[in-house]
Amino acid sequence: MKNNNPILILINQIKFPKILISISILLSIIGSFFQLLVPLLTQNMIDNFSSLIRDKTYIILFASIFLSSAIFSGISIYLITKIGESIIYDLTKKVWLHILKLKSSFFDRNSTGELLSRIIDDTKSINNFITDTIPSFFPSIIVLLGSVLFLFYLDWPTALVSFISFPIYVAMIIPISNIMQKLSYDTQLQTAKISGIISHVLSEIKLVKLSNSIHKEFNKSNSYLLNIYNLGIKEGIINAIIGPITTIIVLLSMGSVLGFGGYRVASGAITPGTLIAIIFYMTQITEPIEKLSGIFTGYKKSVGASKRLYEIMNEKEEELNSGDNVIENSSIHFDNVFFSYDKQTPVFKGISFSIPKNKTTALVGPSGSGKTTILNLISRLYEIDEGDIKYGDKSFYTFSLTEWRNNIGYVMQNNSIINGTIKSNIAYSTKNKKHSNDIIHYSKLAYSHEFIKSFKNGYNTIIGEKGTNLSGGQKQRIDIARSFIKEPNILLLDEATSNLDSESENVIQQSIKNISQNRTTIIVAHRLSTIINADKIIFIDSGQVTGSGTHDELLTNHQKYKQMVELQGLYKNK
């Protein structure tokens, strides 16, 4: 039968330390058996006090069993806790690695804050269940079952009386635990949403301040905070109900045992020591029942967390290493390609064109026409819906994704920066550790060496999260250096000089020209002055190729391109 339990599905993917688990269970069983002997020894001591009080052997035995019970139980709890922490560590690693391997479309659907909540908060919930709750499971079961057996052994009528209220307790706890599971799932969902909002706002805090949108963003998040508050109140109410119910049922059971047991002692059916032993076992039953109810509610809460993690683990990973190696430079062919980001709104509906190898090709056209999408498809950040993209005469989906991306340098619009040093950012995309001279060389090509030297710590300068310590132009030049140092076969440049001043742009353009030699270079640019000399210009409009050729050819044959050139002051009719 197929297992649909999200906790077990997740945990089954983890390698268990079977020997350590076996040892911990064995120790917990031994400790629990010692614990079960204590009431019997107490009974014997009470009923035979005058003779046993002088028996040093019996006293030593009594003390030894008592201490052994505590020691074995303590060691067992430590070992099970260690196992639980190990399981959660492995699970967190597995979830995090899986997320890193997911397709780009997944991150379009899920905010950073939500993912952080799932990685941290949900694994914490499971951790609490495994390390705090489960360690008490085996001892509780053994003590509960053992105590019940000894109760019936000592006096079955009194034992029956003690269990009168137990069915009532079970009947109430199960539906309450089901409610707790739903509350936990809803709380985790709301927490993930508020985490996503907070993460987004903090990443764009300057925009929020400049737009005077502090209260707007606060009010947007306040509804989620209020939902979390209300869910917490509901959970508190349930806990407030469970506690008194447990106490009442325990008192009823204990009162019934004391009343009936007292009658049995008075009638001579049992000894006073037996009644004391029965009360001991009743106490030992009460504690496991409370722990088991906690385990049950904890389990229900962790199911909600596991369900959300399982949803992530069920997402399909990118196949990084399966496929052929990329052997040599070839031309790129889009063959009747269909694509949409959301599977609903098409970007391309059967687009076809070719990009020659070792040449510079420019993609131009109105905003939103699909130029950047072409670069995203070439870099295989997204997969096409229909058609094919070929590298030479082979579909580039036949190539290993890792190998393919090793052959690509991509300067993106947002100029991604990793928190760390300038040096680590420039060398980030390289497989092998780069010598400082290489980093400096490519930094010079990207016109970034001079401003890097101006910093106190030079290439070891920490540039902060998202490069907050750098200007837009500086981030752009570091991004360009990062792409240059890979020495890629295919160089993708998406508005690579948009944040640069005229002087820097001219230098970078010359660097791009130099480094593009014997490389397939694809440029997206709104500033047409940067691509006039491209070997081929492809005009994209509303997801379709409406023209291609050199600058002069398009001026003659493509009216919309000519208009764009005129608007930018690059062409005047004579």
C-alpha cells in the first residue's frame, strides 16, 4: 500500500542510524522496566516494613533499581534526541539542496520569505516533534502497558475502576487533535505569507520610504499578523481545554481508586502496601497518557509542516548532469518555439530564427516583446512549451545542463550581486579558483579595476547584500567582469551598458568587441548606438520576428526599426 503520510515520506528519504536507534530503544525499555519495579518494591516494603527496614541488601536493591531507571531513561532520551537532531539536519540539507535545484518557474511562483519559512519554521516544527516528543514515546508505551498489567495483577477490580474515565478522555482528545492539525497548517501558511511580505519590503526599503508607503505596507501585512494572532488564540483555547480535561479525568480516576481501594483494604481484600502500589501505578499511567496526548497533538502539528515541505520536495528538479558534453561552437536555431511563463499567456507562438556562431547578434524591439525571454531560453533558465532550440544540428536539451551553462556568460538586467567580497563576486561563476592576476585582467576589461582600487580593501571589499555599497554602474561592471572571466563560448548581454556613463560605455563597448572575437555574442539593447555594428540584428515585436539583417539593411527594409533609430537621433533623412 502506498504511504501518503507526509512525515514518513520525508523521513524515509533520510538515512537512519539503525544501530544507534536500536541501542536507544533497548535502553529506554530497560529503564522503563526498572521504573515498573519500583511500585512493587514499595508495596513489599510497606507490607513488610519491620523486617525489610533492617535488610541492607533490600535497601541497596531498591535504591539501585530506582537509580538505574533514571540513568537508563536519561541516556535513552539523549540518544533519541541526538538521532532526531541528525534526522532534521539531513532533512534540512536535503530540502535546501532540492530547492536550489528547482526550476526558475518555481521561484516565480514562490516568494523568498515563504521559502525561508518552509526551510526554517516547518523543519523546526518537525524537529520539535522528533527531538522533544518522540523520545518519550517508547518509555511512555512501556510504562503505560506495564502499569496496566501490574494493576490487574495486583487487584483487577480496582484496576477496572481506574479505567472508567479513560474512554471519555480518548473520545475528546482525538477530535481536538484534528482541529490542532488544521490550526497548525493555517498558522504556518499565514506565517509564510507574512515572511514573504517582510522579505520583499525589506529588500525594497528605500523605494518604500521614498514612496511614503510605510503605512501602506504595514496595513497590507497587518491582516496576516491578525490572522496569526487569531489562530494563536484558538490554539491557546484548545490547550486551555485539554489541560483541565486531563486534570479532571485524572482526579476522577484517582478519587475512584482511593475510594474503592480504601474499601478493599478495609474488607481485607488487599493490603495497604498493595493500595499504595496501585496508586503508584496510577500515577505512572497518568504521566504517559499526558505525554501520549502531547505526542498525538505534536504529531498533528508536524503533519501540517511536513505537508508543506513535501509539496516542495514533490517539485521536479532540473536535470543538471544528464546529457552530452558541449564539444564546439555552433549556431543557435529557434525552430517553431512556443513559450509562456505561466502556461496561460503566450510570449512566443511559433517563433523561428537563427543566431550565427562566432558572430555578434543583437535583439531589438519594443519593451515586452520577448528579447530577454530569448536569453532566458538560451541559458535554459526556462524550458520551452513546444518546438525546439538547436545548437548546430542537435537539440540543446540533449546537452548536460551543467555543461551548457559552463559555456554561457550572462550579464542580466538586474546585475545580481552576492553578499561577499568584490573578488568572490567576480570569480563566482568560475569552476576553478582563479588567480588574482586573472581577476584583475578581466576587471580591467570591464573597466572596473580603477574604482575597485579606490576602496580601502580593494578586491577584498565587502559589498553587502545586493551590492548596496555600490552604484548601479559599478554593479554592472562587476557583473560584466564575472561574465568575461568565464571565457564563455556564448556571451549573453542584456542591457549590459544601460547604467554606465558615456565614457564608461565606450570603453566597455570596445572591451565587448575584443572579448567577442571567436564567440557567439547575443546583445539585447534599447540604446541602438551600442549595436549598430552588430553582424546581425533581429527585430522582435510582440513575440514575433518581424525583420533581420544588418543595421543598413533594416534601415532600408524595416519601418519600425527606422523609426526607433530616428527617435534616438541616430539617423536623419537627407
